[in-house]
Amino acid sequence: AKIVHKKQHFILGYYRLDADAAWAYDKAAKLLQIGDGGSTEGKVNFQSKLEYHAARELEMKEVGFRVTSNEAKVTRREKLNDLRLYVKKLTPKRTKTSTFSSAPTAANTDAKDRTGYHNTP
């Protein structure tokens, strides 16, 4: 399984079942928030974990062998950890600013900055 984000390819691992590969893609897509406006709706293979397990059971019956879910989890966990590091690098750092100054400034009068956070480049 693999996913592409901003022209960068990420290998999500090799899976014996298509359902496991599709679930790994779904997890990565949700992590990267691929889709319109950060939504993954319509861009994933399974809408729920229950759907994934049903597809996995059906596929194991079709291929005639069983694959432990732990085998797929270990591969997925390793690859998604690499992807999390990539996402962490992309995410702008948030720093706390003081909103308790005596005189109003542009930073603490703007509606977006009332939380006390701002994005730094």
C-alpha cells in the first residue's frame, strides 16, 4: 500500500490482504487529512472499523487462508509512525502569547488571536 501527498510518496507496507492495505491507506489519509477542506469523507475505503473487519473476513474466506490482525497491525503501526513524523514537520508550531497586556495591541484584539495562540512560520 502507498499514498501520495504533495508529490511525496509514502510506502505504507506490504499486506497479504487487500482489506489490510486499504485500511492502512485510510489511516494514512485521515492522518494527512486528504480531501476537500481537510475532510477524508469520500476519499477512504471504509467508513468504519466494523466495515473493515467485515471486508477482511470476507476476503479471508475468498482466498482460503487466515491472516492474524496482529501481523497487519505491526506493519501499519511502523509505517504510520514514519508518516506522523512527516506530518509533524508540516504542522506549524503554535506558541503561547500573552493576552494580559494593559494596552490593546493588534495581536490581542484580533478575533483569531483571542485564544492566545498564533501560528509561527
